[in-house]
Amino acid sequence: MILNKLLFNTDAVIALTFWLLLLMSVLSWAVIFNKLVQYNLIAKKLAKGEAKSFQTTGKEEQDLYLFKEKLESGLVTLATIGSSAPFIGLFGTVWGIYFALIDISASGSASIDVVAKPMGEALVATAFGLFAAIPAVIAFNVFKVKGRSLLQKLRFLID
């Protein structure tokens, strides 16, 4: 009910901000789940000593480069979402506060009835931004460290 009001019965800019942050969150989680599956499969193969499946060109440096590219795919998406989502949420916050101040000015009163809706939307915009950003930043850091570890294991197996 509340989410319905936030996404459909609000100012167009706030609604667009919420939809964008929701899309960023869904995209972030899709990348996270994809990388979890990918990294687990790679880790299992490397644990078994199956370095041959990662040697596609026969040239060690080129194979390591291709492996690194595979490990890092999707990380730019996580970094972009993690760094931009809080600012998009902050934009929604500023927009909501701006309209709260306009409503106060128009009504001549700062009663809760006047400021509750725009201030509530403003605070939720901040929460949406953090909801999208925090998992993306954590996942980026985890996958970056895990990727380095997997790359080192492959180097060890190839040598």
C-alpha cells in the first residue's frame, strides 16, 4: 500500500527517482547472484586442479588476461550503482524537502498535515538510495578480493 503510493501516487520526479533506484537495486542483485554462481563454479574447478579449462589460447599471459576479464565482468555495474545510488536518493531527498517548504509557504503553516507527505517521500528516497548502494558496494569489494584469490590460484596451477 505505502510502496504503491510512493511509486504511483506522487510527484513525477520523485516517482522517477524511486523507479530508477528500484531498477538499480534489481540490476545490482542480478549481478550479485550471477557472480556468486560464476565464482563458485570457478572455485570448484580450481580446487580440483582443472586449470586446463581456463587455458584457451595456449599463451599463459593471454589466458590469465581473459580469465581476469571474466572475473571482473559486472563489477563496473556494481561500482557504478554503489557510487551513484546514494546521490540519486539524495536528489530525491532535496526535491521532497523543496516541496515541503513550498507547501509550508503556500499554507502559511508548518503543521504535520502540510509537511508529512513531502518529507516522508524525501526520507524514503534516501532509504531507497542506500538500499540500492550498500549491497552493491559490499558485493563489489567481496568479488574484487575473491577474484584476486582465484586469479592467484590459476597462476599457481598454470606454473
